[in-house]
Amino acid sequence: MHEWSLAQAIVESITEAVNKKNSKRVKSLEVEIGSLAMLDKDIIVEAIKILSEGTKLEGAEIKVHEEETKFRCKKCGKIWSFSEVKEELEKNWEDTKIKDEYGTQDLSIHYFPELVFTMMSCPSCGSKDFEILGSKEITIRNVVIEV
Ligand SMILES: [Zn+2]
């Protein structure tokens, strides 16, 4: 699952930073997930917990916040949120599935947030020239360590 690979990346990068500083352990960590990636908060927390066993992250308090992903049109300046367009996008997702001998592969935004650029356009002027505001997938916001 996608959540697991992201959790793995978080555990690895924090472990690396903590080892570099020679800190004893991580007391708490805070991550922010963008609504665009449609990640499951509970799975993220569970995955970080399990993957941090035996590392300096073990036993740390894990906080996960979800942030509404917003977009800004570079042409007309319109700002809109992912939840406003999600339903419309979901209708088009069927087209992004690839069928091969391993079954159906879901190439959704869940795995590739960049896909949103091909699937969406400005709800106001129709331009495809827009930018993502805030975190696309997952961002480490705060790590408290014990030295
Ligand atoms: Zn626009």
C-alpha cells in the first residue's frame, strides 16, 4: 500500500537525521498529509509505529494532520480546493486504470499527485496552468528529540 512506502520514507529520513545528531530518541513527530493524496491517516500512524520498532523512533508520539490541498490558477488567480473537484475527478479515474497480466493497476492521484495536472483544469477559466498550494503528499512538520 502507498501509505507504507511513505511511512517508510519518513522513518528513514528521521532516523538518519537523529543518528547524525547523535540524539537518544524521538519523543514525538508530526506529519501533515495533503488531502490530494487521499491517504489513510490511521494506516500512516500504524505503519510508522511498526516500521520504527527497534529504531530511535520507537515509542514516539505520532500526530498526523490532514490539510486540504488547494490550487491556484496562474492565469486568472482563482483558488479552489481539492474537495470541490474531487467528485468530478473520480468519474474520470476509470480511464486511468491500466489492465495487464497482473490485473488492474490503479494509476490514481493517490499514487501520482502530479496526475491532477492532466485531469483537472481551472473551474473558473478552464486553464491548465495552475499550481498546488501546500503539501502534495506528506510532509514532516515537527520532530521533538531527546538529546
Ligand atoms: Zn483560471
